[in-house]
Amino acid sequence: MPADTRTQARTRSRSWSALAVVTGRGQGQPLLLDEPLSFWGGYDAERGRIIETGHAQHGLSLGGRVLLMARAKGSSSSSSVLAEAIRNGTGPAAIVMRAPDLIVGLGSIVASELYGQHVPVLVVSQAQWRALASVCIAADVGLLVDASDTGAGTIRTVSLHSG
């Protein structure tokens, strides 16, 4: 079986249950961060780029992506930067983490309450994290994150091809 076919077969119609920390629904191409990010001083909410010097993904945009970030780092002010990025349309469509993070959750909640823009934040197990990380290598696969109820969420693969 050709490598492309194996990748498609491995990522087709997969889904995972997750803990929904913040409700919402988001879809986009996944972006797996290699290391933690501080939104305060590490992300430009206006231009939508990682600006943290030395960060492995420096210069990349989170805009409209499903952000897979094992954990965050930095200041409590990160919540305000995340909320502004969401308001500006330069923030992620959804956030998936390995452990709950109050600051990231707060940023998403503030964007929801003040701006009516809902970015779900979900937490997955280590095994689910590894499976999601493997999905990130397929350029034509996106993730749909659905957290309709606090506590219960679903992440599933979707095709990014429109044909």
C-alpha cells in the first residue's frame, strides 16, 4: 500500500472522547506545538504569529488552526492575549491540551462572554495525545472539536479536501 494511502486509512474517521474545559465547536488544520507557549510576550494577537524568540514554531500562525499544546507557560496575562487573538480572528479555532490550564481556559471564556466567539478547550489522555500527534503529519486531515457540554467533548478527523 502506498504511503499516501496508508496515511489516509490511518486518519479516516477517527474520533476521541475528551474532557471539555470550555464549550464550543472549532475545526481546522491541526498544529502540534513542540514546546509550551506563553501567549503573553510569545504571541502577537494582532498579526496572529508566534513571536517568542527561540520557540520551535516561531513565526507560525495559530489563526483558524486546532492548536495541540501539551501545556502553556507564562503569565496570567496570557488569558487577555488569547482573548484578543480570538476577537481579532487570529487565534486558534480550538485548543487541545494534556492537562487543564486555568489561564488558557479563562482566555477562551472571556472571548466567549465579551465577544461571542467560542473556542473550545479540551483535555486528552497521553494515549489520545499520541494518536492526535500522529494525525498532525497528514496535510489533508483536519480536526473537528465539539464540546457542546462542559465535561464532555469529541475530537474527530475530517478531510480538508473539498473534492
